[in-house]
Amino acid sequence: MCADLAIRGLHVSIGEKPILKGLDLDVNRGEVHAIMGPNGSGKSTLANALMGNPAYQVTAGEIWLKGEDVLRLAPDERARLGLFLAFQYPSAIPGVSVANFLRTALNARRGPRQAGNGGSPAISAREFRTLLQEGMAMLKMDPGFASRYVNDGFSGGEKKRLEILQMALLKPEMAILDEPDSGLDIDALRIVAEGVNRLLGPDLGVLVITHYQRILNYIKPGFVHILLDGRIAVSGGPELALQLEEHGYDWVRE
């Protein structure tokens, strides 16, 4: 049986430069996988290719989500199918409030309600307000956060909390967290990780992309994969991350 997210022989280039060189990976809902690797190994390239960033050209291979050919879909269609990417470096959107951004994203995720297409009606202001307040409380965010412009003047911790708040409201079935520990102090890291852990369950698969073991002390993976030179070189359990922390990547290269 095909995995919920199945990646087969994936080759991805940026311009003329090949980055991923035949990557294979299976992730099912209810599982937490970690991808680790040194700089330049292709971790963020994988995240961007999965979500359909046009700067990343898929030159060979397949990506399937719930039996659907992801490579045939635009980024917004991938999101509606249940794929979510928490960015390593989220962009600022001056002039757009967090509340308006999230409500628009949630309605887009539900899909337009038209005859026969199975879409859901637009969320009411009251229902959205309740969801937003619950999500912000979970992530220990000040209520005034909702009226601020998206990522405009945000600290690193605030940006990452907003990414997880989006995840909480959109309820994806497969979430890619691209270096969620990047730029966070220990307190912000713990809050972000607690938010992710509260969202985990049988309906959500998570792929955590990271350089370091420390995030995996809080978001505990069942599977760890080491990415080197565009391919997964070694896969194992959580002990693999500890081995990397102690010995680095040289033993994998050898």
C-alpha cells in the first residue's frame, strides 16, 4: 500500500545545479520523521520542491499525497489537498493583519463552495474568532498579535509561532517544518515545540527538517533520516540523531 506521502527517485535542480539526486521517502499520517543533514545537502530544497516553489525544478521522480500526483498540482492545490509548509524564513506582508491573513487562508483551504464540488462554506466571524483565540492561547501569544501585520517587525520566535498558528487553524494532513528551531532561544523553542506536539495525532504526518538534535528533544520523531549529497544516506530511529550529535557527519560520509 502506498504511503500517505510517497517520494520516489526525486531529482531537483536550482537553475543548472542539481541538488536532490534520487531521493526516496515515505511518510504516513500519525508519524513524525526528521530529516537531518549538513548545509547544502538538500533539506530546504526538499521542502520547497514538495510545496511547489517554481524556483526549484523537479527534473525526475514522483511525489504522491493520498494517491494524488502532487507534481501536477499548483501550490494552492497542494495546500487544499492537505500539504503544509512552515517556512524557515517567513516573509513579512506589511498592511495585511494576522487575523485577515489567517481567515483568508482558512477559507482557501476549505475551498469555494459551489454546486457539486464539496467545498465548505466560508467560516463565520464568530467561529474564526474562537479558533484564533484558542490557537493563540496554545502558543502563549498576546491577543493584540492578531491585529499586527504579518511578520512585520516580528522577532524570530514570533515568526515561528505564527507558522505553527497557521498549522493549527489549517489542520493539514502532512506538515513540513523547515528548521523550526532556526533563530529561537530555548523558551521560544519550547513553546513552538509544545504547540506542534498538541497538534500531533493519527490524522497528521510531520516532517521536521533540522540541523540539530535539540528540537528533537521536544518534538520526538519515530524516524530519522540523514540527507547527504542529495540522497538519504542512512535511516533509523531517534538514536540516529543522538549519534549525529556526538560524532557529526564524517562517519556517514565514510
